[in-house]
Amino acid sequence: MSNIQKVAIIGCGSIGASWAALFLAQGLTVSAFDINPAAQNFLENIVSDALHVLSSLGLLKKTDAKPSDILFTTTLEDALKGADFVQENGPERLQFKQELFDKIAQTVAEDTIIATSSSGLTCSSIQDGMLASSHPERCVVGHPFNPPHLIPLVEVVGGRQTSTDIVSRTMQFYGDVGKKPVEVKKEVVGHVANRLQAALMREVMYLLQEDVATVSDLDTAMSFGPGLRWGVMGPNTLFHLGGGEGGIKHMADHLLGPLMGWYAPRDPVVDDELRKKWVDGTMEEVNGRDYRELARQRDEELVRLLNVRNEWDGFAEKKSE
């Protein structure tokens, strides 16, 4: 088990607030920093809603947890005091993050792990702008999927200077708080899951540009087709099932070649016309539903799916004993 007891959240937007909810629910001491005092109200609203969801998933270890348990401050040093782990969620600007990481590193203990939620910047690029005295070897990417308190995935990526011990400790910590950590062994822009999403969005834009289907039909095709299966198993395991008794070898021998040609022959031209087509089509699909209504539907259905998966995982574990 991890010996991390206090986590400092830096940046209280939707990602930071969601992280705070998860860590609080897991019984950790949580402090949160944001330069904007109004972020406190947003933070507490997100945490309040999230605690109910986490309870239904069995992730509420601290049953009496409440939003006011989080120390919110507009002073960075106050949030970092005594922190064993820092989860940074600031703007995706390299120089900003380099300077912020230096400030964090000069304040916390030398063995405190500093993780960034960055989806686009590499850990090495942040480390390259840090002072040696900041011990950049304890910096790591801990990239979640939104919302972090609900989606189990977190991608852990070390930089050129990150120690293997830090990666191991980070993986263990995220696992201990109920996440499904994946170690990305080589730095690439966008990490892993966002690159998979980007490949899908490239196809969406191409099919939309070529008038193959509407936004609504593309969403229907995904959410009632591959998306349903991907919520249960990964694509490689599903292709193994698709091969029948012959499994993945049958798929590799008979379908892998053609499959590699079923994508856009050229990059879509994402100009103003295509952007408008995408935005207008999406708004038509949303059909006037507001953010909170859509988010509530997403979260409630995800909770049901996660509970089913947890039940199955528990059954599978007992069967293997």
C-alpha cells in the first residue's frame, strides 16, 4: 500500500475538482489551490455531486466526507504544506508549467511526487525547463480521463529524468485509490488513449466532410455499435472473439490486411466550413439539452456499467482462486 496521506490539488477546474473528490472519498487529506477565489464554489459543487456517485461505486472509504473537508486556498504555499503527492491541473502552456513545477518543487519535500494531468505536454519537456535543485526526477505525468473520479483510466508517463521508483510509486498510489493505471513506456504526444480518440475523430471529420453520414448518425453508429463493446472489453480482445474458435490468429490471417485499408485515404481539411458543419450537427444532436443534464446521463449510465464490470471482475477473481 502507498504511504501517501496528503494530496495537493493545483488548479480547480473540472479536472482538478474531480481529482479532489476522488482523493477525499478515499480518506486522504486534500488541499486545493486556485488563483481564482470563485473556484472554491465550483470545487465544492463538483465534489458534492461526485461523492454520491463514488458511494454507489464502492469508492467512498471516508463515509462522512464532505466538500468542506478540503482546504481551499489561493496561496500556493499553503496548499503544498505537508503534501506527499501533488496533482497539477494548470493550463497547457509549457513555460507556465515549467515555472509552476519549479515553484512547487522548491516548496514540497524532496521525495514528494509531482504529477501533471497534462494531456498534450510531455514530462521531459517540463523537466527540461526546471532547475536541477528542483529534483525533476520525481516529476511524472498522471493523465486522467474526464471525469477522473468516475473514469478509472490514468496514464502514467515518466520523462527522461524520471526515476523508475517514482513511476512505480505513482502506479501503486493510483491503483490504491481505485484507478486503472497504465504505464506508457515511451513518451508520445497525446499519450495513448487520446491518440486512439484522435484516430477516430480523423475518421469522423473525413466521413462528415464527404457527406457519408450526419453527426447524429455517426454518434448512433458508435454508441450503439463498437462503443457498446468497447465499454466491456478492449478492441484486441474483441477482435479475438470476432475470430470465433480460431481467435485472433484467424482475424490476423483473414481480416487484418483489409482492415488496415478501411480509413480515410487523405487527411480531412478542417476548415471553417467543416468546423461549422460539425458544430451545427452536434448541437442538433444535443437538441437543447443543457450541460448538467447531459453530464448526469453520462455519469449515471457509466456508474451502471462500472458496477456491472466490477461484479464480473469479482466473479472472475473468485473463479480463478
